Amino acid sequence: DRLRRLLGASMVSAIEKLMGLVLTAVAVEMILAGLKRYFYGTA
């Protein structure tokens, strides 16, 4: 609540979406690295 009051609801929402995008990108990177290692041996 304090952060939402300080930055505003729309800014907090934008930051949440950005962090979700970063988390998704990291997850995809890890999945692709795992698949690469599985199919092609050690990467």
C-alpha cells in the first residue's frame, strides 16, 4: 500500500508487468538451455 501510494497505481502495475516479463524471459532461457543440453549433450 505504501509503495502504491508513493508511485501511483499505474506505475506499480507497469513495474509488475515488467518484472513478469523478465521472469518469463529467464524461465524461457532456462528451459531452452535444458532442452539444448538434453538433445545435444553438455552445452
